[in-house]
Amino acid sequence: MNYTQFNENSLHQFKNEDDIYEAIDFLKDPSNFRNFDEGLVELMHRKGYSTELNVFELSGILYSELQNIGSSISRTTIGSWFQGTHRPKIEAGYRKQIYEICFALKLNCDETKWFFQHVYYDRAFNCHTITESVYFFSFLNNLPYTEAQEIINIIESAPSPSIFSPVKNYTQFSRSQIESFHSKDELIRFLTYHKSNYESWNQSSFAEIQNRMNELIPTDLGKKEISNVKRTITRKNTIVGVIPKLSCQKEWGLIMQEFFSSVICPEDLEYISGLNIQSNAFILKRILSPSSCEVKIDKTSVPYIVKNNFPTRKTMSDILSAEKISHSKSYDSIRKVIILLNFYIFWVRVDLGYTNYLQEEQDCPDNILYDAFIKEMDATLYNCGYEYLYAGNPYDWLFMCAALTEKPLRYFRDCMIEIQSEDED
């Protein structure tokens, strides 16, 4: 099956608010998205292995090829992949296994990117680390796994000059430099000379997430103003003439601007009573649901790709720690937070009337807002070193599906609540 086309087409099947239940059923159906075992078989067929071979035969071939490059992945593990009983987790410790598969099957650079994005569902080639920079060069130049390891050992054992580059986006800079090299000696000289710049990473992602959080969280002045407005509403027992024009309250943050846009009586203030409106936990809770309930999907039956590393208090805390994120290889967690924050900010600004996109104009295409959202999101992901949104990824599909509806933010939140409530029942 062509999952890319199939999932792109499916996005348009659930555009009405009443379609939420069908959308969730689609998301939960494992046959609608490429599973790891299917992707592994498809990869081997792409590399010329006969379609007449069964999964046991393909498993044996892959095990043999992995043995040839010195991989320690067991025959039992590989067999479980092909039988669909297990898949490599989307965690830092499993990335090596995916690269070993790619080396063993002699993939080129584009094929490796495809396998990471369309089958494993994670980022390929973080060129702000020594190891993955060498892998990137190796796949570009058809170097074997053993030679890649030799290059890595040479670089890591060399002295580390204390030279730091002022380049803003070092990941993209590194990638473009590596693409221009014609020999491994050039690569070794470059990575050795600049080794100090590869001791930490994720700076662009951290800056992006911090900037988005600054748009959401009230400043100290904003928090004080909000407290004054709450006291006035309580004292007068009315909201009439008390809530100021929200578009002018930049210090309040988008989260509280959205909250006050829905306040219709003094009793609504109970939703935030006693809560720290500047905390990460409060921000995340409000993004996922405007009600008092907390959304948790880790125990639900949605695909592993969706719930694994789904933004939680813990992941938000880790990602917003400069020390932790600078050495984090949990790229899936980071990418998911970037998507969630940018999705909320784009669509809450539309709901609050802060956008310049005029979907109501007669000469504008119907999907101008959707197209603008996809364009902005893809640009952000690219700048942070991540793959574009992909409808074949169940996590991305959820946001892309919601973005095509009349009220994307409400649709997404209703989906999240329904996913949780269905499994509670």
C-alpha cells in the first residue's frame, strides 16, 4: 500500500465535528498506518530481495547481513520485528539498531531518511553529534559501517581544540559542510577541529520552544494584572466592563487571553482558582483541554507512535531545562512538543482574531489557513533539524486532520478527551 497517499487522502474524510469518533477509530486501527514489520519488508523489497520470500527467510537474510557488519542484534530480536510482536523503541538507545539496519542493507542517504521518517518515525542524522555526522557522510558516500566506526574513533581520540563557532544554527551548518566534502580526510579535519561544537546540541529547538512558551505564559506583570481583574470580577460579581480588550494584553500570554475570551460569568474563574498560571503543568493542561480535567493518553489504545513521548509534565520539564535538552537524544519528545505548541499558538491566534489570513475572502482558496499552518510548521521543524509533517505518522496525522476542520483547536481537544474517555469506559 502507498501509505503516504492513503494517509494524505484520509485527512479529508473527517472534516466535520461529528466525524471525531470516526477519526479516532481510524487513528486506532493499526492497518491504517505503516507498522515496523511492514516497513522492514517493504525496505528489503526496495533493495531487490524477492517478494516471494517469506518473513522468516527475510529475517534470516537481515540477520546474516547484520552479522557481516559486526552488529550484536540477536536473531530472536530480528525475528520479533518481522513477526510484528516487537519493534525498536523510539528512544536514544535504539537509534544505533536502525543505523545498523541501514548500513547492513547498503542504503543510500535518501533511503535511510525514508526508513527513519516513514518506518521508524524518528529523526535521521542529527549532524550536531560526531557519530551521526559521520553516518551522514558515510551514507552520502557509500562508506561501510566498519569504516564509519573507524572514522568516529579517530575523531573521538584526537585532541579537542577549544574553538567554538558563533554559527546560529550549527546543525544545518554542519550538514551543509559535510555535503561539500569529497574525502573522509576533509570530514575528519573538520569534525576534529570543531569538536568542541559537538559537545551539546538542540540549541535551535530549545530556543524555539522557549520562544513559544514565552508567547503562552503570563509575565509577572501580566499575572499581577490578571489577579486584579479576578478580584474586581469577584467584588462586583460581574464581568461586564471588567475584562479589558484582550488583544492589548500582551503581558497576559495567549493561554490566559484565550481563557478570558471564554469567561461569561464570575463562576468561570473557578477553572483557574488556586492554580499557578505560569507553570508548565498549567500551560500543558490548558492546551490539551480547556476544562478542569487532565488529559492522559499513556494507557489508551492509540498507536504507540502517538502516545510514546506524548508531551507530559515530565517531558516538558526536561525539554525546558537548558542543561538536559543540550544533551538529549530524545528527538521524538522534542519534535512532539514543538508541534503541539505551534499547533496551539497558530490556531488560538485564529480563534482570537489575531491573524491576517483572510479565509472568508472570496478570492482565497478554502484551505488557506491549513496551507499556512503546514507551511509555518514545516519551516519551524526544518529550522530545528526535524522532518516535515508527514500524514503517514499517526501523531502528525492527528494534528493535520484537526487543522482541516472548521475549529481545529476545539476539534483536537475533543479528540484528546474522547480518546481518554473511550479507554476509561
